Amino acid sequence: MVKRRGYTPKRRNTHRRQMKRVLLLSVEGNKRNKTEKAYFQHFNDGDMEVRFVSGNETDPEMMMRRLIDAYEEYDLGAGDYAACLVDADFFPRRNSQLKKSDSLAKKFRQENLKLIVSAPSFEIWFICHFKYSTSQYQNKEEVLKTLSQCIGKEYKKSDDLYPQLAGKEKTAVGNARRLEGMMKDSGKILHEVDFSPSTEVYKIFEEFILPKQRSICDEL
């Protein structure tokens, strides 16, 4: 287990908590983050509660440590899901940071706690809602330009794209899985900067969000 920095009373034991699954997310620069937070907040509903880890770190290792602490603090279980959402960016030094974060997740040994990397950035997940593209981006501005072309207007980091993405999640999952397969076939290593373009955000949907949505539809 990862060593705790201190004891915090667990918060699970409430009737409201027991009625909902929790999607716990650690995002870069939490206090300033608008992209991931604005997007995932739309998935709060009567069945699932989306929570964001406190803190303002951008280092993947520290983000993972905070996620693990929050996982234990909220006493999450097998029915919940925790993810550390990290951008690989373009700098080779990021590889060692990603490796440390990945190692912490594996050491914690909870199958529902994962490092989720997008290379070079989270917006690749948005692009996957519209098309499959293997474009090799030289900077984040090129990613945003491609996304702008997809949505038909200039995209800004503060924009909430959920209305344009809703209902296209299965397409995005398929395109993201295809990208990942292409990267692996080309000999690239998962959770490294040059594993790009790719996004593991699809795993949150494939493993946690979409199965429950199908289950609810089957019950109706």
C-alpha cells in the first residue's frame, strides 16, 4: 500500500453516498482546470457522483498521490472508479514523471484506480468523437486547431463542448481504441510522450460509465 501522510476520517458512511457510485478524478491544475472539470461534471446524475481531488498539482506523481489519499479518505470500493487524468505533452522529461505515477498506481493494487494518459492532450478525446486521426501534432495549438475544425468554430480551453459531444461516446471509444492499437503496433510504449496521438479516457467510459448506462436501459 502507498504510505499515507496522515489520517483523515472516512466519508463513505452516509445514506446518500451508498446510493451512488463515485467517479473520482485527479486533474491537472485542479483550481484552474476548466476543460476536464466542465466536461465530466455533466455525468453527475442520480446513479453517479463525479468528484474532483483537491489540490493544484500538475506533476503526475503528486496527482496520483492525492488521488490515492482521496480514494482511501472516501473509502471507495469495487463499484467506484478513480482516475488520474494526465497530458503527456511533448517533453521527454515527462516520461519519468509518468513512470512514477504509473508505479504508484500499480503499488496501490486497486484495479479501479488508474493512470489515464492523453498524448499530447485531453482534447484528443474530444477529437475522437468526430473522427479517427493519426495526425502528428507538434504543439498543443495544432491539437486545438484540429478540434476547432471538427466543431466548426474556434475552440477555447474554457469552452464547454458537452452539448456537441453527447451521444457520440461510443464513436469516441472506438476511435480511441483504434489509435491505441495503432500506436502499439508501431512499437510505441504506453505512457510515454511519443505514444501520440492517443487517449486512454475511453477506458473510463468503456469500463465504468457506458456499462451502467446499458444496464439502466435494460431495466427499463
